[in-house]
Amino acid sequence: MSDKLDRIFELQRVLMRRLDVPQAEQPGDRTPETLRHWHKELGTAIMIEAAELFDWAPWKHWSTRSGNKQVEQDQLYGPEHLHEIKMEIVDVLHFTLELAIVLGMTASDVYELYLEKNKINHERKKDEAY
């Protein structure tokens, strides 16, 4: 699994180089101003892509259609539309990976931090007040 995560990090770096994002190479420019810029730009992109994912969500409980896409709910999770929903998830992943790379994270960092956060979330579940 780690090999796959390493591979998607490398593929994202290749895309970043093609898009002339200087932080594709380590260590890159990590001044506070540069980090602030990319944090804002990529954070915005992540939110927009997440909003595009939400466009598919059937958030109107009284409607027989999905959100802004206006797909009938009985067709929403069929192969055609489910693929589009999954692609929106991958769009979020692309920008999340780019931000991780800009911030100097590696696939190993993401893996280790994921394990740490996963453990915290399991611990929170033990605390019924959470």
C-alpha cells in the first residue's frame, strides 16, 4: 500500500512540474509568504472541489433529485453518475496532495500522520461525550 501512496505522490510532483509549481521539488521555497500563498490557493481549490462533490448530494429531503446536478435519486449511484462522484473525490485528493507536497510532506509523513489521527479518532469514539 505504501508503494501506491509513494506513486501517487510522485505522479502529483510530475503534474506540479508540468504546471510550473516550483515546490514540486524538495525542499523548494518554504518562506512564510510562499507557504501562506499556497495554503490559501490550494485550500480554496480543495474547498471548491469538495463543493463540486457536494453538488451531487441529495441534500433536499423533499426532492426526488440529487443536489445541483438534478439527477433522479434512483439513478444517482448507478455506474454513470457514481463515476463522476468518484472523480470529484479524486479532484479533492489532487489538491490535497499538492498542498501536502508544498508543505514538505512525503507519502511516509501522510501515512504516519494518518495512523496518528486514526488512533485519535478511535480514542474519541471511546469518549461518548465527543
